[in-house]
Amino acid sequence: MDPISLAARERWTEPKMPEPRREDLTPFQRKLYANPAAHALSTSIRADRTSTVLPSFFYLSLHPKPHPTTSAPWMLPLELADAAKRSPKKKSKSNSAEPQDAQQQQQNKPHRSVRTSPSSYVALRQTHLRNIRTANKGTMWEQAVNTRARMKLLGRQDGDGDDVPPPQNKPHQKLVWREDMDEMVLRLLRDLVARRLEYGFSKPRGGGLFARMSDTSSPGDPSASPRQPAPSSFADCLARIPDAGAVLFLRRVTSEVTREVERRVRECLEAGDGLVDQLVKIRETTRRTLKEEVLPRTHGILDAGGPRLQPSILYPPLDYPSVRCVGRQEGKDGEVMVEKELPVYDLVELLGPTKLEELVKGTVWETETVVVLREKETTIGAHHALMQLQDYVIESV
């Protein structure tokens, strides 16, 4: 009956408090709740095959699924496929009190699905998925599947009674990795982005998703001129949109000449590093042929075999384009100075010209060059889809 003992015993058995209502949130809590980066960082912590611990938002989750013909378990991104799948359109009733905007709000929420099959996590990078399944690496992709998942699929139990394989998976069957995994994931990510943005492009005013740069007083006004602001007023126009969250370019930002120069620079860097590897092999072969002894080296010095570029130069940090804007914005106490740094997304680069044309063709947004994606609770799903697609295709240099 000791109250201290009872409190300590019941500390972890108390029911979870209900989610606070929006009306009870402070202005800072509302701003944090509408921040897509905060939602991404709040996802469950997971580890991939390199033991790197990150929020699950930055990983690609893979689940085994039996093949319809052979019943062999295939590792597939089932959660991503479910999120990118277009839901069938339901006929709206004339007396329905729920507006179409509410349907878009539900569609644009971050996708969360629960699966009983074992999960494996890999880095959400196209280059990683492309290199993990090459001819000279054989079955290295199996390292991406954690040990517990393999045990469950092979029918081995570790004593806790939970690692029981699904009935459709036979113990002697091995996991199968798709040869075109990187292309399939890219296609699914693009479908997810198109699904998140199609509602806003179908509405002349943006459907609460987009705002025009050409008319900041009434974003999305269909009567506004499609002209774009002057470069000197670009940042000022962004600062005058109170809920601006990202800048979407509907025209290619980087010219073909610049892209060709970047490609040549990358080829030269890789070729130079490859020459050093060849020199190392020639030196080692000559040393073994002449039976030369290896010279003693100072402890701690790595024998690189020749002059190499610094890793920070050969593999520079990933560059996420952004725009910084400072301007005046109406507040409770009058005009206040606002400083923002918004991410920039090149939809031509991310979606491809064909996919983007299908998305905006026949809409009032077809003549626009740049639009602003708003930042609020109903656009978190769109921000997350763009963030994941950019993480997937981004490369250094």
C-alpha cells in the first residue's frame, strides 16, 4: 500500500495520454507539427547492414514476398509500393458533407504500414542499390538482409518462439534479389511524388498545396499573369509567402552544358583514382617477381601506393540546393523581418521530362516556371516524397 512503491510499479503501465488537440497547441508546437523534417527525424531508429543508425525515413525497407509462380521469397520494397499505388477513385455523393480537400489531406499524410514479415533496411541511394548487385560482387546483396530475417525465412527458431517462417515460404528456398531493383525503386519514388502532387496541379488555385510566385498577394489566382518575378525580387517574393516550404522548378535548372561538364569532371576523377590502383598492382607484381622485400614504414602511415586526391575532393559532400530569402512579413505586431532557407527541387531532373509533362499537361500550371510548395500539416506527405526522391538520385559532383 506504499504510494511510492505503487507509483514506481505503475509508472510504465499507465495508459498513454491522448493526442493533444490542435486548438491546444502553442504557436511553436503548430509550427513544429507542420515541419516535414521534424516528422522525418521522429521516425523509428533503425540500422542497416553497415550498422549505421538513422531514422527509418532515410532507409528503404525491404520485405520478402513469395513469387506467384515459384513461391520463392523475393525481397521487395512493399511499403513503398503500397504508398505509390494510386487508390481507386470513389464516386462522390452529391449530399456528402466531406469536401474534396479533406480527401487530399488524407492522401497527403505520411504513409505508415504495418507488416508482419521481417524487415531489412538499406540506404536509400540509387548508386548503392546499383552497386550492390553487380556481376563481380556475386551474392553480396545478401548482406543487406539481416540475420534475423534470414532465420525466419529459413525456418530456424532462436528459442523465443516468434521467429516462425511464413507458411508459403519453404525452408530450402533462398531469397531472390531483383536485377532491376534500383530502377524499380526509382519508378516507385517517382510515382509517389506524382501521386502527392497531382491534386495541387489539378486545381487552378493549387488546392492548398501550391502558391504562385507571380502574385504573392493572392497565391494561385487563375487570373494572375504567368510571368515570373525578376531575379532581384525572387527572394522577396518567397519571403512574402508566409507558409512557403519548398521551391519547385518546372523547367530544367541546370543546363545541358553544365551537366556535361559535371559528368566529365567525375569521369576524370574516377580515371585518375583508377590509374593509381593500376600502378599499385604493377608495383606489387614487380616486387614479387624480383623478390624485393617490403621497406619498413612508420607505424600508422597508410601505404596508398601513390599520390591520391583527398577523399573530401574525390567524394565531396552531397549538395542539397536551397535558396535563402529575407523579407518583410505581416505579423501581429506589424511587419517583421523573416529569414528562410527553402529546399529547391528540379522536377525535370527528379521526375523526368515525360513524367512531369503528364503531371502538368492541360492544367493552368503548364506555363509556370517555378511554384512554391506550402509547408503545413496537409503537405507533409508531398515534402517527404520529394525529400526521399532527391536523396535517392543525388550524387556528388
